[in-house]
Amino acid sequence: MVAPASVSKQLFSVTLRVWRQAGPTQPGQFVDYPAANVSPDMSFLECLDVVNDGLTVANDEPIAFAHDCREGICGTCSCTINGKPHGPGHGIATCQLYMRTFKDGDIIVVEPFRARAFPLIKDLVTDRSAFDKIQQAGGFISVRTGAAPDANSIPVPKEDADLAMDAATCIGCGACVAACKNASAMLFVAAKVSHLGLLPQGQPERDRRVLAMVQTMDEAGFGNCTNQYECSAVCPKLIPHDFIARMNRDYVKALFKSQFQPVSASTGGGA
């Protein structure tokens, strides 16, 4: 059993310098909030909870931030901490960042993800529905509900299965966009395209999928990729940037094929 005295020695204090903005059209600014008696075993979101409890008691407006599972699965806890999406950790989401990462007296700067395609809603909360639109444009397969074939009926090479699983780990948090100087969503789109493109079930819509998802990405206002790989460096699921090259190849092939479709259709040929 740990003695109370030793427990108290582990506690420390930090200052959270948080971006506060009441709404998308309101002016914003950084506001400092002291956080005392912080346990090193607290997650960063728990530290925000403690600060918000104090603000509520003082009848002040709590800091708005998004969260759900707090297990690194849902991707909603997206914050930029000390200039890095999800903070100074590696391969973790904001909810998996623990306060033992920081030292007593640290000033921790917390702000929302900055991207035109992720408009700010309030404080640390941004609207990332642009990702949903990209997914809706092609991130699915056409199988009747309740009629899916047995998973073992179609052989899949292990290398392809492993790569597809790597791509499928994307949680759509948007860290790749926030880290990119161009606010590019290429890593997210590449992961979604590659996940299905590597599997037999994803082949019928393969060409249409990559064309539709890339077009929707461009329409949403995301920037272009310049291959500097900030995206993969901050990805909480460590998705490699190799998927971007894979998606580019699929896109060029699909675009080339699509040039012949209008001709075939006009002459009565197959689509």
C-alpha cells in the first residue's frame, strides 16, 4: 500500500493555455487555466475534466471539447497539444495521452485542429463531417444486407489481408489533415480506398470508388499532398504513407479507364 505522503509528492501543477472561441463567427483567444494536484496517471482529457469541474463550480463556461470512447477508437478527441495533433506521444490519440508526459510547472498549449475543411464549432470542437461525405462517396461495398458470403469462401493472400487491416485501423480523427501544411486528407482517403481495394469484396466498385472519393475530397476544400509525410508521423494508428502511393496508382488507372466509358456508352457498348 502506498503511503499518503508518497502519493502527494507525485502530484504536480500545470497551466493549460486553451483556445476559447464561442462560435465559428466569434473572435477567439488563448486563456490560461491553472490545473493543480494533477496526478501523473490522469489522461489529458481527465485533466480537462478537472479544469471544467472548477469552471462549473465558479459558474464559468466550461471548455468545449469532443470525446466519446476515451480508448483511442472513436477519433473524436482531436486536439492540437503543444503544436502537435494529439500531443507529444507517438501512435496514440489525445485520450491516450497521460499527464506523466509533462512536468511540474509546464504550460500546455491546447487548440483545435486547424483546417478550412474542418470549420470550428466551439473552443476545441471542429466539424469533421467532410470525412463522412468522403466515406459516403465510395467507402463501401455493394452487398445485400443479410446476404454476405461466408468470409472463408474467398481466399485472400495473407500479405493483402495484413495490408487491408493496416488501412482499416484508420479512425478518421483528422490528425493527418491538422499536421499537413496544406491540410491534405490524402492519408485518410488512401486508407479508406486501400482497405477495400486490397480485398476481393472491394473489386466491383474499385474504379468508381477511388474517383468518387478523391473528387469529394477535392470538393470539400482539402489541400494537395506534397509528400512530406507529416500525416503518417502524427497518425495515432501509425498508418504508413505508402498507402498514398497505392491510391495514386489506383486513381490514375481508374481515370484512364473512365476516358473510354463515354465512347462505349454512345455506341451502345457496355459501360
